[in-house]
Amino acid sequence: MTSALPPYKQAFLETCIKAQILTFGEFTLKSGRKSPYFFQAGNFSSTHLLSAITTAYAETLTTNPVPEFDVLFGPAYKGIPLASGTALKLYELAPEKYAHVGYAFNRKEAKAHGEGGNMVGMSMKGKRVLVVDDVMTAGTAMREAVEIIKREGGVLVGVVVCLDRMEMKVLPEEGGSGLSTVQEIERELEVPVYSILTLDDLISGVDDQEKVAKMEEYRKVYAAKKQ
């Protein structure tokens, strides 16, 4: 099977499957839904896997029409290595363009000694900020990140995540908007959200018809329509 995905997406997808970060079966999600696949971003816990995911973030940002940004913000805790690693990979890919891009992250609890505070890294004051996070489920963590950026005087210009499940939180027949979480966040915050992979990408890039068929059935029920 020849994949229709861009090479960086296909390479990242294959890495996720090989490392069992992306697994298939029947998984009960926090929402109670039965999903035919599960993505565990917390398992990017070795050097080569951290390199793979941060390279994929950097490739996503350099191959899409992303707004100019000054700071990558990684919300604690998972976002911390993602933002710092992606900043490094961006510099390696295009040193002239990204030489002065900074990164920042927050502490869950304010530091009580030294300089104090709960922010680490480049100041976001007056800067254009792009958030780097793993998977957007309900959008709660993203809204918290936006409040931090506003508090620190930054301006949110975009978001990049690892996987967009393309799911509606609440189905239309249950009173939902018909939008996926990512679509709701884009509309609410008025900024673009980019993703390394989407459910569509998984369906296009997985070379197993049984797994693909189950994901297609799931997509029919839970995925939002493209805007």
C-alpha cells in the first residue's frame, strides 16, 4: 500500500505504531465511548521517541501556513519537553528563521524562593505565542493555557497538537454543536489549530483493513464534519 500521507506524517505514524504509542483494540475513553484506537502521548519517554515527536511538530510548523510566532509555550507538564524540544528542532531545520524563537512553560505551583513566580523561559509579554500540546480532548487545558498567556501579556496566534481525534464532545442529537473540540477551540479563540496527525490520517496511513474499517465506523458516528 502506498500512503497518501506526506512522508513526515507517515514516518511519525509508523514510529507511533512500532513503539505502541498508537494501539488498536477496544478502549473505553474518559467520555465512556468505545474507541478502536488509543494514543498515549505520555509514552514518548526515550531519546529517539522524543526526537521523533518534536521533529514531527517542527515539520508540521514548517510545512503549514502558520502565523509568525516568537515563543512556543508548553503547558505543564506534558507540554514542557514538547515545547523545548520543538524549539530545538525548528532551529535545526531553519536556523536563520528560528534563531530567536523562545520557549516557555508554567509551573503548577509558584516557586517560593529565588526569582519566584510560576513561569520559566522566555517572557511572553508583548510576544506572539504558539501553544504546543499533545491531544486536545475537551479543550479545558487549552483554555487554561490561554489564560496564562493573557496574564503574562502574550498574544495567542496558534496551537499545534500531536493528534486531532476529530471528535464531537457531544453529538448533535444530544444537544451538541456538531463541531469537534478542535473546531470549537478555533472558533472560540479565533486562532488556527494544527495537528501532526488526524483521525483521517490514521485511516489513510494504517495498512490493515480490519483496523481501518473499525476506525471508519467510529468516524461515521463521532467525527465532526469538515468546515
